[in-house]
Amino acid sequence: MFISFEGIDGCGKSTQARLLADALRAEGRHVVLTREPGGSPGAEEIRRLLVEGTGERWSPETECLLFTAARRDHLERTIRPALAAGRTVVSDRFADSTRVYQGAARGDLRGIVDRLHALMIGTEPDRTFVIDIDPPTAVARGHARGGIENRYESLGLGFQQALAGGFRALAREYPARVRMIDGSGAPEDVAARVRAAL
Ligand code: TYD
């Protein structure tokens, strides 16, 4: 199975991806835990171009191309070989992030995002969990965390609110694949909700 986690910055999805990978390993499955942007050496190099610097560093169109290039490398070098070897892949973000982030940055980009996806990626996860959390709580966590990888967090609460709406719309668009998970409470409680949904 190919499972992805999605949500706004600071929603806790990275923790949930790790907890699910740990739980599946404890059951004896071979799990590859990976992330986007990144997840392969080449894609990790592209990641640095994307997550560092100012919010205006790239145009939305250029960003779409960079995310798609990183995803293509991730798919070729990490995801497809792992699935072919019978492993379970758990990815912290995948194509839904591009649909929502680049679509929220400029709504009319969704057509470009979809065409690039069809041309270069053409793969969806079997299940996607959106960790749903109140944007002010998530933004406060992001500020507490600090660091240099804050290009999107620096775009502010209004942007995070638009993203949260984008992820909810996505769950309506792909009801068979995408599950909204209540992200409030302790990490173990959220993890139990993910397991129940899976
Ligand atoms: P991520 O490492 O998941 O950050 P965090 O752990 O803070 O959630 O992703 C880095 C940033 O890149 C994040 O703000 C979301 C953004 N992003 C996009 O805009 N489009 C994409 O396709 C992906 C994969 C990420």
C-alpha cells in the first residue's frame, strides 16, 4: 500500500506518519517512511530550493515545475522500487500538497497542476489522511518550532486558513481515497483515529 499524510504546516502529520510507520513495522510489515518535497537524494536537493528563502522567491508556475520535478525523482528512485519490492510506503505529503498549496496560492493554477500530474506522475496513494487542525493552533506550533524551513509558514494565518479549506475541499473531491482525521488532542489519540480509519 501507498499511504500519504497531508495537512497545513504544523498540523502534526509528520508525527502521525512516523507513528503509523512504527505501528505497521511492529506488525511485521516492511515500511518505507518518506517525505515531500524530498524523499530521494535529488529531490532533497530540490527541497532546499523550495523551502528556504522568501515567500516570493519563485513564481507559482515555477514552483509547480520544481515540486513536480522533485516528485518525479522521488517516485522513480524511492516510491516505485519500494512498492515493487512489496513494501508499504508512508509519505509525509504527496501530490495533494501541490493541488492545495499551489492551487491556494493562485486558484487558476489547478489546471496546470493537474496537467503536469497527469503527464509526469500519474500515481495516487491508496489512502490519504488529512490531519485537520485549527489554523491558529498550527501557526503557533510552527513559530515555536522555528528553523529556516519556514517559507510557507511565513505567508501567515490567512494563507493557512485558505489551505485548510483547500484540504477539506479535496476530501470532498476524492471521497474514496482521502480521509479527514481530527488532529486535536495528544499524538497517540490522533494515531488511534488514523488506525481506525485505515
Ligand atoms: P513540509 O516539509 O511538509 O513542511 P512541514 O513539516 O512544516 O509541514 O513541506 C514544506 C513546505 O512545502 C510546506 O510548507 C508545504 C509546501 N509544499 C507545497 O507547497 N507543495 C507541495 O507539493 C509540497 C509537497 C509541499
